[in-house]
Amino acid sequence: MKCFPLSEGTYTVDQSKNFIPFNSEIDSVKDRPGSLLVEICPFLIISDEGLIIIDPGLGLKNAEGEFQIIKNLSRLGYNSTDINFVLLSHLHKDHIGGVAYEENGEMKPMFPNAEYVYQEEEMNEALSVREETNRGDHLLSKKISRSFDENKLLFLKNRKEKIELKGNTKLLPRFVSSRTEIYCEVSGGHTKNHQVFWIDLGNEKYFYGGDVLPQGSQLIRKFAAKYDYDGKESGALRIQYGKKCAEENYACLFFHSSINPISKVKYEDGIFELIPY
Ligand SMILES: [Zn+2]
């Protein structure tokens, strides 16, 4: 296999959009009213054009004081400087927290040799939320939305080694001899310019649906999320993507699911089935 989950663990999140670590052995969701339980699972892809991280997560340190994502990489025999690309589905803070970290008041890249890839319009939108939210006229706010981390957004914006995509883009291959194909497709749904990734490594195919398809269970049970920019659109998209994965043999990568974060999809008689991969 050329794809590895880099789980950051389980958290609860409430209206404040703060992610609090959750240990199922000692913590109870009942003690955190109004909270949603979420898992955070970035991915590593090993391609013939280099190492790729998809959505580096919260970027939090573990109890030993190490960044969990770096610890996960080291278990696989890699370190932060080995990463060539960081793909970002959208710019919510639970997906881009791990792009950088603060040290002595300065932002440092978590993956110093990587090009960071995101949709330009997603950035414009995220920064413009500062004046008014995109939820019509009932939630006007002068501050940046709590779903975003301003320091991380500005770090990305100011980084030289970045690729700002303008809509659907074939990111790879770059080399004629490469067997890697990565297609970045703007999906919308979760955020206006959210993107998904179709990754073909030559003999393994992966689909990353970001927060449009964050958990396999969302293929099994119909579900419209309140936190989506367009919940109905997201619901329709995930069915469409699920069917394509089944037909074309893509394994799905689920960012918000640490249990079976990589699954193959079967679709028969209108019913989806997930096969852990
Ligand atoms: Zn999100």
C-alpha cells in the first residue's frame, strides 16, 4: 500500500469551534454538552513524484510534546523535510492546523520542503469572512469566522512555496515518466470552493472527499450537515462520488474517521457497502 492514515486522535468540538482532546477511557461526551465527537485523520501518499500529505489536521502536540503528525510520519520512517506536497481540501482549522506551528512568535512551516496546494477562491472566501459571514444577513460579524485560524491562513497566503489553484486542475503528473495522476476537483458543498482529490498512483487509486465525504457512514445513512455551506449539495455529491469510487475502483479516504479510514466501496441495488482496505 502507498497510502497511510496519520490519525491525530479523537476530539470534541462545540459552538466555540475549539477542539478538545477526547480519551474514551476517561472522558464522557455527557460531560461536554453540545459537543460533537470527531476524529481527525490526515493521510500520507507515497507517489513516484514524491511524498504527499493530504489535509494535515489540527497540528497538535501529544502528551510527550511532539507533533502527532510528525510522530506518525517517523513511525513510517519519514520526517517533515521528506514531504513534497501538502494538499488542502479547504481551509477550516481542523484541516490546515498542521501546515505550520508557532515558535517564538513566528510561524514556521511544518513541512519546510513542501509546496502547499489549495484553491485560491477558498482563501479569498476564508479571509473575506472577516467582514461578514456567508450565512446571509443573520450572523454578521467583523471578526474572522471561528471555523478558521487566521494565523494559519496568513501563513499560507504569505508562503512562497505554494500552488494556488484556479478551479479544477490536473496537478500531477509533472514528469513524462511519472505514473502518478492527481486531479483536483472543486466540489463546493461543504465550503463554496471545497475541493476533492482523485489520485491514481498507477496501480492504486484513492479518492479523498474531504468534508463532503468525511466518514464512510455518510454513504450508508442519508445525512445533511448543518455545518455545510450547502448541505443538500454535499448530500448529493457524496452519493455521486461513492458511485464513481465503486465503478472505477477507487479506495475512499475518510478524514473524520479513524476506524477504517481507508475503504473500498461497493454499490449494488442502490445500497453502499464499505470494505476496509
Ligand atoms: Zn470543514
